[in-house]
Amino acid sequence: MTQEPKLKGTEEQFNELHSAVTSELVKRVRKGEDCSTADLKAAIEWLHKNNISGVAVEGNNLDQLRKVIPMVDYEDIRKRVNG
């Protein structure tokens, strides 16, 4: 019994799918308050899997996000966890 070879998509199909997924994620994130946590998680994972990163430059969106995320004191967390 022989197995049929697995067919792979073409580069054009991959590019079309990549573009469609990216466009859909952008649309969902732009919804703002209507954007779900799952939408944000999917967008973050998509960026990560595509090796996309950013730099928090004074005043840009990433810098604004950095400013609202509380600083984590790992020593304080360790003390609270370990008593």
C-alpha cells in the first residue's frame, strides 16, 4: 500500500493566506474596546511567530503600553510565593 505524496500549497497561496490572516487580526485589534482578549492573544502570537518585534521609542504606542504596565519586582514576588 503506497501513500500518496502530501501536496503543499504554492508560495502564492501562502502569501494570500498570510495576508488574509494579518488583515483579519488588524481589523479585530482596531475595534478597540470590542477586541477580545483572544483576539489580542492571537495577534501577539502571530507577531511572535513571524519574528516581528518593536522598540519602545519615547511617545510611540509601544512606549505608552510600557508606561501602563506595572513594573514587576521579582524579589517581591518570590517572597510572597515562598512566604
